[in-house]
Amino acid sequence: MEHFISLYQMSVKEIEEVLQLAKNFKEAKYRLDRELFIANLFFEPSTRTKSSFEVAEKKLGMKVLDFTPEHSSVTKGESLYDTAKTFEAIGANALVIRHGDDDWSEQLGSNLKIPVFNAGAGKKEHPTQCLLDLYTIEDYFGYLEGLKITIVGDIKHSRVAKSNAYALERFGAKVRLSAAESFIDDSLPYPYISIDEAAETSDVLMMLRVQHERHETEEQVSNYLARYGLTVQRERKMKENAIILHPAPINRGVEIDSRLVECNRSKIFKQMENGVYIRMAILTTILKKWGIINDNDLKKC
Amino acid sequence: MEHFISLYQMSVKEIEEVLQLAKNFKEAKYRLDRELFIANLFFEPSTRTKSSFEVAEKKLGMKVLDFTPEHSSVTKGESLYDTAKTFEAIGANALVIRHGDDDWSEQLGSNLKIPVFNAGAGKKEHPTQCLLDLYTIEDYFGYLEGLKITIVGDIKHSRVAKSNAYALERFGAKVRLSAAESFIDDSLPYPYISIDEAAETSDVLMMLRVQHERHETEEQVSNYLARYGLTVQRERKMKENAIILHPAPINRGVEIDSRLVECNRSKIFKQMENGVYIRMAILTTILKKWGIINDNDLKKC
Amino acid sequence: MEHFISLYQMSVKEIEEVLQLAKNFKEAKYRLDRELFIANLFFEPSTRTKSSFEVAEKKLGMKVLDFTPEHSSVTKGESLYDTAKTFEAIGANALVIRHGDDDWSEQLGSNLKIPVFNAGAGKKEHPTQCLLDLYTIEDYFGYLEGLKITIVGDIKHSRVAKSNAYALERFGAKVRLSAAESFIDDSLPYPYISIDEAAETSDVLMMLRVQHERHETEEQVSNYLARYGLTVQRERKMKENAIILHPAPINRGVEIDSRLVECNRSKIFKQMENGVYIRMAILTTILKKWGIINDNDLKKC
């Protein structure tokens, strides 16, 4: 069976089913009528994703095993694979992993007998973030097809830009990019436009975080807002129903004016809310595929 | 609605109700018949307060979300406000916060839609500690009015001295202070007496921790016990029914002789025990005020 | 009542009862029908032992209090004893402790009113590891008496070698040791043999970890595998039914060839699995002895 590592492994139909399931979880309470353990192995800092998975797991009634790398045998040199096998051996039914290596999932090999959920892989992918972005857009507009969506910011170092663009296009959205010169990724097959054009013409502005922690030069971020970010002036020129997304954490005043974070157009905290239901959906979908749970285990309550 | 930040926001009647409710929780098991999530955001080290809140929350049947600042997006510069809003968005019904800034609660503004419980604010206030102190004294004597209570130690840097003194006086206790010169806070309207007078005349000695971690000079603590602390000799001169309190962690041999920590007069571990019931009481009181729970949700079991 | 600190405090009969109880826990689900809190106080890094205790506790339905020393008042100098008394005061019904001092249990004195479980004491003892080793061997062979068991590796710094050898001998196994010169402990009354002789003649090879983190010299580990470790060549000469154990974390390529970690003979991940049941068994056994639970509290489910 496959782990849940990448959005590229999902068909459009599978994505639609996950979005629909997330909607069900948002509308009514469900609970797994079965004792299941899940371990959240976060090798990199996270507030949203880690806690969102934790809430999703606990809403489903799963027992959550916490793990912090610096209190673990990782400090004695234990590998990701051996750590994963250890949690399998002591009874975890699934693992959620965030790790700084782009390709950490390749280290898992084929010996692991429990599903792994990607909660962030270096700057490569973060598939549950992508799913919750899709969900939030579709929840607001009712559809994805034909929407003009611009991904704005540090395209080059983002772990969501590429897979988001790919997924949005498969659903018929028209994807464009907007970035400062040093943040451009030339390998992506989408046109780059200015932030002004992006603001005026897009239905959705998907802002990205300027990832201070992945950069060296501080000057890259000074005056960033005025030149490349979403200012109040630019927000005023947005289309009537256009919305703003951001995966957070937000650099207030860098990629977006602080006053816009909770404006009417902003669905930033809505994204976080939706993330819980998306994670409930993907957890149950994959656990079912693996035969760890079946339809009868999921009880409405 | 108001967050629970300060003892100064409570009327005498409200405090009495919380103390009574804590007594109920001590005498019988109660449980919230409802799925509630609570996040404990401790930006400063804590054993007692954090675990006490955790036990209180779990006894009430709440689901607890853990958070450690160095594994969170706080390391990427995320603010307290954005962290709090994140937990609100992913489904927390309440937040417990300890932070080193005296005025962190002012950063929360009015946009947060879930109640926040102060578990320690810099050197300003720590209201649940104050409530559990009141509870422990009243539980032992049966009343507060007329008791002679001396707060002893590092008054200047303490986050409980000022609000404790204020609350005790409102309940009719006679408050005095005792401190080494460098620990005196002149702004408080209570008389300073020597530790010898304090020991001989008080019904309650509320010892404070000499907060090494907030000071620079090591000499401030050398010979501290003999000159300003509670020695065995001084304890022998205490009134027959007088008791000793301390919020802990204790510097054994600094502010109090190690042999006194578990003597008959010492209610130090009793304070910790009572702290759980006080926190159950304040959690349910505020959750009810906010309409998050109602009377029927609290079931005796 | 006694804490659970050492294998030396258990009679053969008591060990047999724990092994039998672990077998019951492996075969059917049991749950404590009672609200019990347990705190896991790990002052040293651990993946397996900490998570194994956590799974065991949660399978039994206990509420788990987490603790990380650097977020606790230990950073303010609080002692192990005061930390333990704090958790007792706030309602923990039992404590699991790992600490780097060989003799930390002596600091607990006799004032603690809840049982303590040793999850690792410096390089002195780690009794639940020993029990799960016994369990894994007996589970595989059906008996212990007469088995030739060689403990291989860093005998000198190991916290399991001595007590394992002692326990195995009491059950009639024939114990031998194999170690590089610098890892020999002369005080143990068992013969040392070469790794080649060990591989060819043993029913069980109990590999130990080369504990980098307890050593200074890096050269002690270079070429270690070829001279003292379990190579593929040596594994091929093992007896038909002979098995390999290792407490992990494994230094792949140091004490054992990486390809052997999951070979048929290796029971390394089986040990981890069994560890959960052993911990359930020892927790319930000691809690019963202390009168904290009784036979009726343990329900099959």
C-alpha cells in the first residue's frame, strides 16, 4: 500500500472524495469506534500543522503519541527509518511525519507496515496544506474551474507552490505566479505577473511566507511589502469577491500588511479551521485503504 | 466577554464562589459531558502550574493540546496573538497562557473569540496561584477574616505578593511583609516587619521563592536563610496553629530550611493539591460565563 | 511499599507472574475501569522506553502527564524529590522515571506515597528492558533453562548487562560475555568468549549498543564491527534456531551489520512490541501491590 506523501499520487476523483469527506466532518461529529494509536513525528517546528493533525486525530478518537526529536534516540544517531519502525513495533497504527529533507519518504523503504502521512517535506511538498487550500477555495466559490489564482511570494523555496499550482490547474483553475526576482522558480510552467496585476485580476491571491529561516540575506525582505507584497492600496483594487489565502505563519508587514490579515477577504484563519477536517478526511481515507479501519468503524455521534 | 487575567477583575463574591466550587470538585468527581479542546501555551518553564492545569483539564474530560515554543512557529517569529488565533482556528475552546511579559494579555486585543486563562504573567500576576493560596488558608482555618498573614521574601520580583496581599485584605486578613532590603517594594501599602517578628506573630507565613533566575547577584542569596529566611529556630517560635505556605519551586536552604518543607505546619504540598481543584473551578466558571458550557454539561460521576 | 527499581528485588516466581501477565495482555485487551494519572519523568532522551510506557499506560486507560525537564522547574534547580512530590500532590497515582544518576531512586526516600517505576538509572539498571528480554526469549524458545546466551558488546557501560545476566542465570540459562577489551567489566562472574565463539555456540546473542554518547574516544568504534560486532559472516555460522536481540537504538554498521537488523533471526522489533505488554504487566502488578487498583478494576474488553 502507498503512504500519503504527495498530491501527485492522487487522481482528481480521489481529491474530490477527500474534499467531500472533509465537508462531512465539518458538518457532523464522527468518531472511530476502535482503539488506534498514531504518532506525530515532527523533526521541524510547527504550530498549525502539528496541532491541526492532533485535533483531527483526537476528534476521531485516536490516541496520540507525542515525539520530540531532542528527547528521543535521534540524539544518539537513530535514523528516521529506525524511529518509524520503533513506533510501528510499539503499536502505532499510523505515523505523521514532518522532516527537513525533501526526500525523507524515500528512506522509509517498503518494510514499514503502517501508513505514513506527509506533514511537510523540506521545500518539496506539504500535501495536506494543498488540500486545505483547495477546500477553502471551493468552499467559498462553490467551484474551482475557471478561477484566476495567483500564487504570490517566495515561489522558489515554497513547499506548497508547485503542487498547489499543479492541483489547481487539474481542477481547471487558471494559475499565475508573482514573485520578486530572487524568488522566481523558472522551472514552473506558469506565467509570472506583477503583484499589481495579480491584485487587480485574481479571484484568489495565495500569498506565501517569506521564509526568513531558509534565507541568508536580510535585505531580501526589506522594502519587500511595498514592492512585492499585498499592501492596503493593492487590496482595495482587488475584485469584489476575490479572497486572500496564506498558509501561515505570516510575516506581518512583510508579505502582507498586518491590517489585512483579518480583513473580510482574508480566509487565512478559515484555512486553519478547514485544515482539521481535511486531515480527518485524509487520515480516514488512507486508513481505510490500508484495511486498518472499515466503514463501520466510523460512527456519527 | 472577559478573559481570566487578574484577580483584580473579581469581586469578593465571585472569589467566594470559585472557592466553594473548588471545594465541590475536591469532594466529588465531576466531568464535562461535551468534547472540549484546551491548549496550554507555556512560554516559560513550569512544572506545577502546567501539570496542575493539565490534571484539572483532564479530570474535567477536556482534550489537551500541548505546545512548546521551541517546536512551534514562534521560532519563525510568530506573535503571541497569531499563535492564540491559530489555536482558536483549529478548534481550541480555551487557552491557558504563561508568558514572561508582564502585559502579554494586552497583546490579545478583542478579536479572540475564546477565553484565555492567565497561568503567569512576567512578574505581574499569577491569579490561580493567589486563589489556591486563599483556598488553602480558608480550608485550614475555616475563615480569612482577622488572620495575621505575613508575605516573606522577594516581594519586589514576585508575581503573587501584590495580588495576594490585595485579595487577603479584601477578605479581612491583616497583611504584613518581610523582606531583605533589596527585595522591598515600597509601592505596597503594607508594613514591613522582621522575619523574627513575622514568625512569632503570624497565623500564616507566605514564603516566596528567591528567584535566582530573575537576579544577577549571587551574594544576595548567600547567608539569606540566617538573616531573612525561615530557620528551624524561627519555626519553633511560631504560634501553635500557624502554618507555612510557599508557591514552590522551593530553594531548600535558602528561603526555608529544608527540614521544614514537610513539617506539620507546612501546607506546601497541600497547596499544590488544592491548585488542581481551583483550576477546575476557574475553568468551569469562565467557560460558563462565555456560554461555552452550561450547567447541564457538568455531570457528577 | 516498594517502588519498582531493580530486578534484584523480584523473586523468580514474581518474574514468572509478570511474564505470564504480559502474555495475557498480548492475547486480549484489558482496561483499568478507574481514573488514574501517571507521569512520565524522563530526564534523559528516550524513544522506545518512553513511548512504550506511554502506549502501555494508554492501553490500560490511564491519563498520561508529560514532562520535559527543560520546560520544568528543574531549570530553576528543583530536585528530583521535589519534582516527584509535586506530581504526587497534583494527583499522579504513579511515576515513571528515567534519570542519568545511577542511584536516583535513593533520593526519593520514604516520603513518597505513590509507586515509582524505574525506566532507566544511569548505567546501573533498566529493569523493564530486562523483563522484556526474558519475555522475548521465553516466548520464542518456550523455556529459558539450559539456553546458551551471550551478552555481546559494551558490558562495562551497559545498564542491562549485569541484571540480565543475573536474571537469566536464575532461570537456568548459561550466560557468557563477549566484549572488546575496553568494554570488559571484570567484576561480573561470567566467562568472556570471542565474538566468533559466541556466534557459533549461542542460542541467543544479546547485542548491546556501543554507547557513543557515554564515551569520548571515537577510535573505540572504528573497525569495531569487524573485530567485535555481528557481521553477516558470523551470522551465517549461528545455530539453526539461534536468535539475535538488541535493546536499541542500534548503531547500524557498528555493533551489528545493518542487513541483519531485520533478518529472520533478529527479534529486535519483537522486543519492542513485547515491551508494551511487559510494562502493562509491571504497572498493574505494582499498582495492585500498593492497593491503588484491585482485581476488579482490570476489565477485559
